[in-house]
Amino acid sequence: MNPYELTIAEATKQLAAGSLSSRELTQSCLERIEAVDIKVKAFLVVNAEQALLQADEADKILACGEAKPLCGIPLSLKDLLCTKGVVTTCGSRMLENFIPPYDATVVEKLKGQGAVLLGKVAMDEFAMGSTSESCAFRVPENPWKLGFVSGGSSGGSAASVAALECPASLGSDTGGSIRQPASLCGIVGMKPTYGLVSRYGLVAFASSLDQIGPLTRDVTDCALMMNAISGYDAKDSTSVRQETPDFTASIIEGVQGMRVGVPREYFGEGLDPEVKAVVTHGIEVLRDAGAEIVEVSLPRTDYCVAVYYLIATAEASSNLARYDGVSYGFRDQEVHSLMEMYKETRSHGFGAEVKRRILIGTYALSAGYYDAYYKKASQVRTLILNDFNRAFEQCDVLISPVVPTPAWKIGEKADNPLAMYLSDVLTISANLAGIPGISVPGGFSRDGLPIGIQLQGAHFREDSLFKVAYNLERGLKLLPQRPGIT
Amino acid sequence: MKITKEEVEKVAHLARLHLSAEELETMTTQLDTILSYVAKLDELDTTGVQAMTHAFSESNAFREDKVTDSLAREDALANGPCQNGEAFVVPRVI
Amino acid sequence: MKFETVIGLEIHAQLKTESKIFCGCSTKFGAPPNSHTCPVCLGLPGSLPVLNKKVVEFAIKMGLATGSDINRINQFARKNYFYPDLPKGYQTSQFDLPIVEHGEVEIEVDGKKRVIGITRMHMEEDAGKLIHDDREPVSYVDLNRTGTPLLEIVSEPDIRSPEEAAAYLRKIHAILRYLDICDGNMQEGSFRCDANISLRPVGQEKLGTRTELKNMNSFRNVQSALEYEVRRQRDILMEGGTIVQETLLWNPDRNCTESMRSKDDAHDYRYFPCPDLVPVRIDDAWIEEIRATLPELPEARKLRFIQEYELPEHDASLLTNSRELADYFETAAKACNQPKKVSNWMMTELMRELKGEELSTCKVGAEQLGSLVNMVETGTISGKIAKTVFLEMMASGKGPETVVEEQNLGQVSNESELLTIVRRIIADNPGQVTDFKGGKTKLMSYFVGQLMQKTKGQANPALANKLFTQELAG
């Protein structure tokens, strides 16, 4: 087995035993990237030299026997995580040459563990999108079927992990941007409870919805990553001041007595029958493992997309106002006045989807429309939260599809923004409510495209989530996953 | 019609975006479709319902009044598209 | 047609914290451009704000000092607009839920007392500075000042004249200085004022169209600008014209208001609650903790001066106008136990010699003034000489004892010493002696004058009188 095929857990064992060095592991990943990334197109920048230096440092620490869990493990980072001294583009021309003078807190934590940062991966521009097609530089392709989308906005993260270029990646999820690409690429992807992982250094899209999370090959690795990145950060006012548990403690067998809720609204029309079949099978697997299956209702599911596309766009319109060409980022230099500078900079620096969302958001907050749009959406958001709270009185976790369909061809849905937005319906509500969600590989379509299964849990109940996810993964017996790409 | 071309132009100006005639056409149609869709929220009665701003009810996230290191000036200016070593330079504000 | 002036004032006070409102950068004034910045106040992608607790404390203090309600739950909001000195493209401020509401202060103009309401106070961050190049069509952006904490204080439109406006400003300024939460320096920009002014026919309830006045950077300018604007608006209304709602800048060189180049549209700030900042919850315990740290405020201090030092209200009022002045007075008064005399000295000699400068620049310390007054009381020097001594103290910073000694200004009260000179004068002026003895008692002042001459003004006048009377008798 090539080192690049190892999971974090497997690699850690070998690194600790000394039968594998971080340099060998990193080299293996870099070679894999060189071999396949020309087809997968996940990476925007590969920091080979720096990565090998980090690997050598890690090897020194490993030799002393004081290594932290992620020591020497190579990872990719979605390009909206600020990395000091390394260009951070957010997939946009606006930040094509932006070099942050500081590291995001999660990046600091990874460096603190001795992890190896291979490079930055492609994403939808400013995290707005479900296919990564709006990336200004390159569009990552699904390693299971080239020419098909890898999902978005963390498409590069998912593709890099699915293509075995690295064992794990950090992405971000505002309306499903980790879970959806994970599902489309056949890997694990998790959005933690809001506030569990510091947002300091995460370039903001929608502040009350954004969360950083891991994309990995299996549930165990996901728990390991969560241990490394979670925890209170004084630099993030929305960070929760709570002790974070050892998430790997939940990677244990046995779901007897656990109640798994099936929200009926998630299985409506528009759901691809193959997707439905995969999820149904997953439910059976859990039932056989001893879980109690209950039917629940999330009555306001139908309104989630509307709420999301008012709140997220409103927050985004404000968060992206800083891209004005004054003190960083792109500036259109052929201008004769300040107003021209603003307008030309922002019109040339941003792509169409970003502009569209800024317009919607600006409108939703504008005088005369605030109450009808933004305020109304914020109120319905409370109702949606209430739905979840009520559901979690009847069950420990919810099970559902992640995306209504398997991956589609690149370019297929480009012209219909609303249709694209509607495909987020199954993942969006978790962000609105702030609850955690995880996508686990569930099976494949006839065409060989991955289909994921989503589990959602109550606030700060990642323990239940991990337990059920682990047992589902065991029961499905799908691992290891190897797309045929070479 | 949920939104007219004129309104889109006004909003674009507020957001400091410049739309070509073509973009204005497309955006107006798309925004109209989207705004018509989100109007479904009117189906719900939200009288007396709290607006949700934060995902949970934390409060009082404070820091002490202590001075910490600032960035070195060259680092603060480093990403500036137009700067003179001291300040960022912009077209004159009238 | 008689018109009533309606004025509302908006004050922005920079709070005297060490670090900025949302990050740890220093707030020190005068640093080289862009040297006190960090990812947060630069608004770099990915940065997040964290609230400085002291800002909240200062706001609560000001609320308590003005008898306001402290809102137990308050929230920050984003005020969205584009300007080069605003790196995030929004200013973090407070909108729906400000920290303080419904306060008031008492002012006095021409002996008349009035209560001016304070609508609200809220916390917000300051923007950066723009400097315009004289020749090139460019401006320079210095972001040091972004993130400096501000307290915005909005008055009710209760003010009825430019004099009242100045009095209100001075009162708020005094309180801020008493609390020591703001430097109150209008020239440096730590205390700024904008005004809204409109006129309406006396008796009408509906407010007239108002104009907004900006760029007034001294108390005097505020009053002048408002006086000018009252006249301008009245002239227009008298001719049956209408007031255009606009923003005007006060031009101190030309002593008039000028319209700002019309901004295309009224700002739509699209306020919404800032998702990066969680609510501020203030409980009774915290409020009481802060209340216990409040210093004696101007009103209370004035009353105490009247009672404890038996000063007339006029004196007490002037002396408590600023905390520095009041502190100075008390120190000086305690040093010599002559409060009324100290008050007189301060209101006349000291104020005159300061010539409008800050008290902090005065070379005469409070204790030294006290000593000086004491020296007059004990007869060490005469009152007249004391004035000379004071001038020297102001110029050199030397203490009264030093000055008197160096210049040999001590009042001569040695009887035998004076007696010698008295006898000599009597001997030298036989004519005047005869006239005096003959009934021209007014000549006493001539004799005392002679003594003063011969002693360079240092003879104790009472003693001089006594000795001459004694020697000329019989």
C-alpha cells in the first residue's frame, strides 16, 4: 500500500512505530498530487518545499516520542483559511495576491500539532456556491468521474481527500459546503456545532452560519481532526466557552437504545430514487445494529432555503464590503475617482454569483425592505430552531440524504441559480439552527457516483453523532474507497 | 414584478457594483425570480417570534483593556494596492 | 413673526482606554501613520472583533453620571457605508439596543436653569484619518485611529439657543472629565460635536426643516456656527422661503456655514445586528460596582463647596466647571485655610495670567498658591507685594518663599527697624509734621507713602500707621 492511501489513524500508528517517516508520507502525497491533480484540479497552490521542511520537523518530534496526534500528517486547506505568508485567494480574483500576515486559529492549532500543510485547495468564490465552478482559477473535478462536479463550496477539499492526495482537509460549511462535497465525493465531511471551532482567520461569508470542519476518509479520522481544531478561542467572540470532549471516545461500537429520527420532509419529491435507496439501506443497517428508528417532522423545512438566502446574503453583503481596493486585494487602477475605483474594483474583482448574492443581501437589508426580508427571515429562523429542538426530544440523531441527487456534469446547472439554491435544502437548516451534521459515504449510483448519508445531532452532541456515524460506517462495509484515477 | 431594473441599479450603487446593460438585464430577471421565491416566508405567522441573531445564547465575550503588539507598519501596508510606505493612497476624496 | 430655535447636539467622545474597542492596538495619539494596526482594526479578511470591557464600564459610568437608564441587554449593530477611512465597509456601532438611554443634565444660562434631555448614548468604533494632498488628486489613509472607542451622546432637541448649546457642551465635557473617561480635547479630536438646528414659529409644535452642522472644533466655534445658522435660517423664513435639509460645514476662516458638495443620496446604512459580537448583558451587581467608583460629580461638588467652604454660588459654579480647577482649589484652600481668598485669587489673578491656557500648563502649583495666600495672612508680605510674587511664580515656577527671599520682598514688620525709618522721615519732613499736627490728618498717607518708598513697599501698612500715629502724637 502506498503511504498516500493510509488514513490518519493508520499513518499515526506507523509514524509512532517508526516504520514510516513523515517525510516519506509527505513525499508520497506530493507525488500523488503531481500524478493526478492535473486531472482532479483540487490544488491552487502546493507548498512542496515548505511541506517537506515541516515533515522533517515532525520527524524530529516523532523521534522524541512527544508527538501530538496529528504530528507529521499531511493536510490540505480550503483557500479561505488565512495562512501566514501563503497566498489566500478564497477562489477570487479579488484576493488573487493577498498574503495574510497572520494564521487562522485552526491553522495555528494544526501547526502546533506538527501537521504538514501541503497547500491550498480550490473552492467556490468566497464560499458561495455548490459546485466550486465559480472558482476564478480552476474547477476541481470529481475523482470518481472526471468532468463531474466535486461539489461546493469545499470542492477542492473533498476532491483532494477523495483522490487520495492527502488523508484529510479542512473546509468550511455555511449551507452545506462541507457535507455536500463530501457526499458527492464519497468521503466523510463534518460541520461542527456553531461556536465549537474558532472562526478567527476564516474569511467570512455569513458570520452566523460559517463553521470550519474536517473532510476525511473515515469517521475515526474525522474525530481525530475535530479534537485538533475544536476549542474556545478568545479571539472569536462567538466561540463557546465550554470544555471540548475527546471526540474519539465516541468511536465505539453499539447503538442499542439510540433513537434515530427520520424527518419525513427530507424524503419528498425531487429526491433521486437512487439516493433514497442508499439512505433507506443506511436506516436498515442502523436498525439491524439495534437502533430505534422513529419518524419525526421538521415542519418548516420547506422555508429553509428562503431563510438562508436572505440571511446568508445579507451578512455576506456586509462582510464583503471590505473588498474596496483601498488597503488590500485587487484594485482597478484605471480609474479617475474614488467612486469609479470602488465600482470597477468590485465589478471586476467579483464573479457573477458573488455579485448576485451581494445584491440580494443589500436589498434585504435596505430601507423599507428590512422588516419584510431580513427581519422576517430571522424570525422564521427561530421557528426552524424550535423544530429541531422538538425533534431532538424524540431522537438522538436525525438521518437523511445530503444532496437530492448524485454529482452532475460540470456546467449543467450553471444557468439556473434558484435551482442550485434549492439543491441545498437538506443541508442548509443545520447551519440556520447551529446544530452539527456529518456526511458519511452511503453507496454509489448506477453510474458509479458516490451518494452520502447525513446525520444531524443536537447542539454539542457530537458524541451521539460520532457514535451513530461510526456504527453506520461499520455496518455499511464500504471502506476503503478507491476511485480509479491515476 | 418583485424588483425592477431601476431598483436593481439603485441597489447596485449602494453596493458599489457596476452592472453592464446585459448584466442588469440578467440580474434583474434572476433577482426577481429569487425574491418571488423567498416571498413564501409570508405564509408563516411570525407575530411575537424573536428574531434569531446568534446560534446560541452566549453573552459578555470581553477582553481586558491591555495593549498588545500591533503589526509592523510594513506588514500592515504590504497588501496595499497603492501605498507610499506610510499610508494607503486613494483617488482624492472630494 | 417670532421664531423658536430648536437644537439637538450629537457628541462623539473618544474614550480613554489604553487599547482599542475591539483589539489590543494602542490608542495613543500621534503615532506614525499605520503603526498601531492589526488584522482586526485593519479589517483584514478573517479577522474578528472582541469587546474591550473597559469601554462598557466607561459607558455605564457616563450613564450613571447623567441619571440615565442602563439597558441590561444591549447589542452591537453594523452601520454599512463605503469610505476609505472605514476598512471593513461598515462601522460597528449600536442601533436598536444602545447601552444607555433617557438621561439628562442641568445647564444654566444667564442665571436661568434648564434641564436638557439625553436621548441615548451608545458605544461605537472610530474610523481612520484621511489626509488630502494639496497638489496631486490623491488622499492618504491612516488607519491608526480605526477602532478607537467612541461614546456617542445624543441630546433631545431640547436646546433653545446657541448659548444653551455651548452650556450643554461644557456640562457634558465637564462630566466626562470628572469621570476621567475622555480627554475632552476638541482640537485633537477626542471630543467632537455635530449639531442639528431648525426654527419654528413660536407656538408651533411641528419641528421645522433642520440642517446638520459639522466641522466645529471648539466651544466657541459651536456657538458661532449656531448663531450664524439661526440668522441664516431666520432670514430665509422671514422672506417666506424654505429651508433645504442638508449638511453644512462651518468655515472658521470665513465665519460662515457652507454646503457640503451634495452627496448623491441620503445614506441607507442598512443597520443589522452584528453577528460577530454577542450581546452585552449588564446585571445590577455590575452597575452597583461601577456606581461605587463614581467620583463626586460637578453638581454635588458645587453644593459641597457652597456648604463646606461657604463660597457664594457664583464662585462655586466657576470653580467646579472642571475637575482640574476644583481639585486645584481644594488643595490650595486646604493649604492655607482661606477658601474665599483662594477663590478670589483663582478667579482674578490666576485666570488672567493663564490667558485661556489649560490649568495643567500653570507653573504655580495649588499648594504654592495656598502658601502665598498664607504669607499674606500672616503678614509676611503685603497683599500688593503678593501680586508681584505671583507673577514671578507664574514665570519661573519657583515657590513663594523662594521668590520672596531671592528678591527680598518680605514685609517688614520689625517695629524697631521701622521705628528708625519713621523717626528719620519725621525729622526730614518738618513742614508736613507741623501741618499734620495742625489738623491735616490726610497727611498720614503721605507719611506712610514715604515709609513705603524707603522700604520698597515692604513695610507693614498697619504697623506703619500705628508707629506714625504714636510718634506724631504729642
